[in-house]
Amino acid sequence: MHMMYFTERPYRDVPEEEVIRNRSFFGVPNTFYDPEVGARYYNEYIDEAIYAEELGFDAIMLNEHHGTPFCMGAVMNVEAAILARVTKKARIVLLGNPLPVLKHPLRMAEELAMIDLISKGRLVPGWVRGAGSEQIFNNANPAYNREYFNEAHDVVIAAWTRPGPFRWEGKHFNYRYINPWVLPYQKPHPPIWIPGVISPETVIWCAEHRYPYIGLGTALHSTVELWNLYQQTAAQEGYVAGPENFGYLQQIHVSDTEEKAQQEGKAALFGGGAANFSRPEWTLPPGYNSKEATRRLARQATEYGFLGITSEKLAEQRGERRDPNEPKGHTRERLMRGEVSIEEAKQKIYAQYQKAQDGLQIVIGTPKTVIPRLKLILEVLRPGVMGLFQAQGPLTTEQRMNSIRLMGQEVLPALREIAKGLGIVDPFERQPGSRQYIAGTQLDPLVDLDALKRAPKRDESVRV
Amino acid sequence: MAEWTEEVTQVAGSNLAIIKGGTGKPLLVLHEELGHPGWLTWHAALAREHTLLIPIQPGLGKSAKIDWLRNIHDLAMWYSWAFREKDLFPIDVIGFSLGGWIAAEMATVNPRQFRRMVLVAPMGIKPPEGEILDIFSITARTSLSYSVYDQDATSEYNKLYGGERTPEQFEAFEDARTENTRLAWEPILNNPVLSHFLEGVTGLPTQIIWGREDATVPVSAAEAYRKALHNTDVKATIFDHCGHRPEIEKSSEFIKLVREFLA
């Protein structure tokens, strides 16, 4: 099993009440940005990556977001280029570059090829559609998101693999002269992995391209469904999917005692956590989702005001009875109407702490107490790639480094043993898509349904 | 008897739904960015003297999406083709907001397509003062709430938008928003060359109508439109205490003005 260290690299000094007042991390005014703080954190996060490598992690995973204190990786390739030079053997896994919002796939092909060369072939690039808010930040037409994604991907692969010079005349991208004088170190091109949260369209696309799919902390039950969909698509494509085709990322915080861990781990809920990543209207700008997905969400959303529909109306449509004395609407909706104070909204957020742990949205404890929960995830999902995601929020540098130390020294070796016992292979031990599927043959079970029965059901309204 | 009917016909290589109602000289109605809002008081009033023809924008309602159209100018070109094929020209036209922008683009393609043109708070020209509201980064409900100056005093707003809407209704809004995001995302709800081409419009009497408190397309754009159309007979009327929907906010004044202009 391939073990990754990951952090969103949060800007941890943003005032929490500003995030809550803004009802979103995205869009907090950058008048709160302090360059001294930024300079310190960027360097500390590089130090964390070097430390994680020393502790034995196989890879450093990075991600990219724009316009938000939630993640400082606004230009992830810059960080990756530094890691390419300052780390020695860890893979640099980028999950992922938001192709539709960057608008210049040829430039992307050049940047990534440089990183692959400087690292001598340690790059694993991945692609994402970009969060909804990033379509707004980067002025990328959300109604063309999927088309941009597909075509930009094809341009990058062509730039890496087709002998130049050649011309590209597509629907969205036009290049008169593709002939980059920088080509990837790895041939035919670096291995590509794709992260995802829930979209079945992405899972099918991955399986068609034989790209491993990395579930970003998704609920175990729905992750199993998505992986089964991958397996079906793989069989149609003529190959057998196995652990080498899958990865999983888990948010975690470890400390020396249970008491300290529980105290510190609350930081993950800071500002509302991932549930407050952005407002619904920025998360789903028009056309960002397919018509079917929009229809589905319009009936399922528990968030306030999705598409402008109130939660009361949705509840009524679903035939749910509501207590007439219950305050109307989601906390954020009520916050917007000035019906709750920031302090009350904050209390609501932190009241979710135990639920978030019960549903494995976040795993918090000492090495001794987190290992059994991580073991359960490995048993259910059997992922070839496992990412440990250092918890978000305003932890101190010492608390973070201690957590990384305990992960590396105690959790990592234990998980490797467990994975070995479960016969889990990673994408470097077995090439994803290399096993031919012969129609009618029995497939090995992809996931362990008995273990799934032991897994807790997640309350999807809680997000960290 | 129903006041209007809807028919889908094959035209200009696609399927187009057109709502038709009223009697008399035909009047082409180009609806706003959220789609046709339903048969309102002003529709009924104008339908006494005009046959209203309301094409539903491709990609909305029963009109097929035309994937190869890439911007509002393309859509104006396609409408010109479709209505020429239907032998509707020359015709009077009234366009609202994004529909007004489409009408203006059609006028630049060929002013002879129209007899008289009414533009109601059209998008399409970047206002010299203020900004066009970015309707794509807020919900439909929020953009609706910005669209009138005084919701309580606008009975038709409350009838149409004030109550709780169902997911199905919001889905229709979302279809419209998706299609117009596709066509008008960048530049933000305007076409930088439109004002130049409008200078070439001659012989097309034009009435511009705007609300002074328009929070969707600032009223400064009324003067920009008037200036751009200086080679034709153009008049701008601004209603006080009025937002982006004079047709429902100042319904009787609006109806009077349009009837007289089209008479």
C-alpha cells in the first residue's frame, strides 16, 4: 500500500467570526491576509513535507484551491516544484490541477514535465474540475466545465506523447504550434490519478482511462457504490480492477493522550470546516453540474437555499413533518437573516464534533485508538493508496508536527502490516488496468461487505 | 378560451417553441434571462391590439438546445434566420433584459427586420457607471429579489416570485441560467462591439424604457444605448421608483407608453 501525507495547507490565522459571518471560507476578504503569516506557513508546510518523507511516507500529496484561507495552495505546481528539489524519494502526488479553470493546458504540460524532470520521475499528476467557487474566481465558464476538462486533458496528454510540432484545433483550445521543449521524465507519461468526492461521471471517466480513483474522505457506503461502478466499467473496458485502481484519503489528528487529541482535534471544525468551504450558490454555479445531478440535488440538498429553494420547501416536498416550534431554516440561512448570532452559529458547529468522529468524517485519538478505525477503512475499501490528511484548523505548529511524528512512527508501520495481511497491492506494484478481464469469469471481491456491516453509518449532514 | 397557445415547430435546423396570443399586428416578444415569466397583465393588455409571438429561447422549456451557438450574437443570428424562414419580417419587437440585448443584436444584423423596437432595460452594453449584476454567482431567488425596487408594492412580482417556488420551477430557472451562462458568461453579460454596431442602425424607431433604481442593469446604460443609436429615431423613458421590471412595477404607465409607441 502506498502511503501519502496530505494537508490542505490552511491559512490558520483567519478570524473565525469572519468565516462564519461570510458563511463561507471562500470570499473572506483578503484584507485579513498578513504576508508575514503567509510567508511563515508556506515554509512550514514545506518543512512538514520533508519531515513526512523522513518518517517514511511514500508520497506527499498536494491540492489546489483559489481565493480561500481554507487552502494556501493557490498555485500548487510552485510548491510541487520546490518539493521536487528538496525531497529525495517521495512521490509528489497532485490531486489535482483544476484543468477547466486554468485555461492553458499546454502551459500545464510544460510545468508538470519540469516538475517530473527535476524530481527525476517522482511526479503523479491528477486532474480535477475545480470547485464551483473556482469557476467564479478564475472566470471559467461553468457551463463548459466538463468540456474544458476533457479537452484540456487530451491536450496535455498529446503534448507529452505526440511528436511535435503539431497543430491543435479543438472546440475550446487552439494551438498553432505544439512542440514543448520539455517532456516528462516518466514514459510514456507520469502515472495519472484522479481524486473525487461523489460524481459517478468522474468514476466512469477514470475507469475508461484506467486511472486510479482516489476517494476524498467519502462515506464508506457510498464509496463502495462508486467503486463497484468503476469495476463494472473496467470489465466493459476489458480489464480487472483491483486495489491498484483505488485510493482513499482520511482526515486524522493524533496526539500523545486521548484527552489532548480530543481537545486539539476540535480545530477541524474551525469556521464550520469543509461544510463552510463555500456558499451553495458558489459551490454550484449554473451549468457546473449535469442536468441530472442538478435535479437530484434539488431534491436532496439539506444545505440552505440551494438554487434558491428554502429547506422548509424541500422538507414539504419530501413530505416531511416539521415541528412548528422548530426554527425555520438551516443555521446559515438563519444567520443570513440575522436570527442567530455568530456565537450561536459557532456553538452549532462544535456540537457536531462527536458525530463527525462517529461517522469517520475525522479520526482523532492516540495511535492506539486511531489504528483500529483506520484498519476498518482498509478492510472495507482495500485501497492501494492511502492518504493521511492532517486535520485542518488553528492547530499550533508543534501540535501538527507531533501528530505527523506519531503518524509516521506508529500509525504508518501498523497500517503497512495490516495492508500486507489483507494482500493490498498499490499502483506501483501492479499497473492499474494491466489484468485482462475474460468475460464470464468470477471477479475477486473488490470490497469487504462483511467489514462494511461493521462500519458506522455516516450522518451526511455533518461535514468536516 | 385560453388567452394563448404554445406550438413547437421545426425551423432553421432546430425545434422552436413559440407562445402565441392576442389579435392584430404581430409583436415579437423576446423574454428575459430566466425565461418567459407567464402571461401577465401587460401581455393581456398588449394582446388586445397585437398578436404576441413569444419564442422560447433555445435550450429552455420545449425549445431544443442549439449546442453550436456560442454567444448572444450567435443567438441573434439564429433568430434572424428562424424568423426569416417563418416570414415574420418586418415585425415590431419588444425585448426584456437579456431579450432586449438579443433584439439590439438583431437590429445590428439588419435593422429592416424590425418595424419598431422597444428595449426594456437591456443588457448588452457595459454601463458607464455601475456594473451589471452578476446573476450567475447568486441564486435565482436572490437575483429575482434584486430585480424590483419595491416588492411589496409590486403585486405581480409577489404573484410570480414572492411565494415559495417548487423544485420543478427552480429547475426551469436553472436550465435558463445554465444556457445563458454558456452564452453570456464572459464578457459579463455584454458585448463590447455592440455599441459600435448600433451606430449603423438607421430607420428603426426605438423606445428605450428603464427604471431609475434598476439594480440589475444600472440606468446609466440607458444613455449609452441612446447615444449608440444616434443614427436612428430613439427615445429613452426612465421611470422613477422603479427597478429592472417596469412592465410589472409601473404596469399601467408601461402599457400606455408601449401602446402609443407601437400604434
